[in-house]
Amino acid sequence: MTNVLTAYCACVLCCGPNAKGITASGLRPVQGVTVAGPRALPLGTKVAINGHQYILQDRTARRFDGRWDIYFTNHADALRFGKQYTTNLTIIK
């Protein structure tokens, strides 16, 4: 199965006008740890994406449900990541 990967930061461009830098789980996002993902999975789920382990701490916008959104600390890095595709994604639990 091919998965869509995107990136985001905590700015208003990525998270909307009410961005406060807090994830859906109530935690501050951490680069290299935080990923936003499908609503069908519980927050706290661990996932390996291209060999790197993340924790599902946030949700994507409803219109992007099913996509994986990797957190970056700054907007330029998120833009540089862009939109990617992978078949190397495993739900760990």
C-alpha cells in the first residue's frame, strides 16, 4: 500500500489561524518524534516510516485523513520535505 507523507510545523500557515503549538494529544510537538495521522488510529500509536519511529501525537485535517504529516520545527524544512510517497510504513502499536 502506498502512503502519502507530508510535513508541517506549528505555524499558522500549516495549522491555521488558531495554531497554538499543541498537538491533539495535548503535548508540544517534537521534531523526529511527532507525526499527525489517520483518525482511525489512537493517539500514542507508534509507527515506523522509512525506518524511523514516530509517535502519533496529532491529527491531520479531516480533508487529509489517511495521510501522514511529519512534524518539523520550522516552516522552511517542512516545505523542503514537500509531498512524498512510501510503501515503507509499519504500525508498531
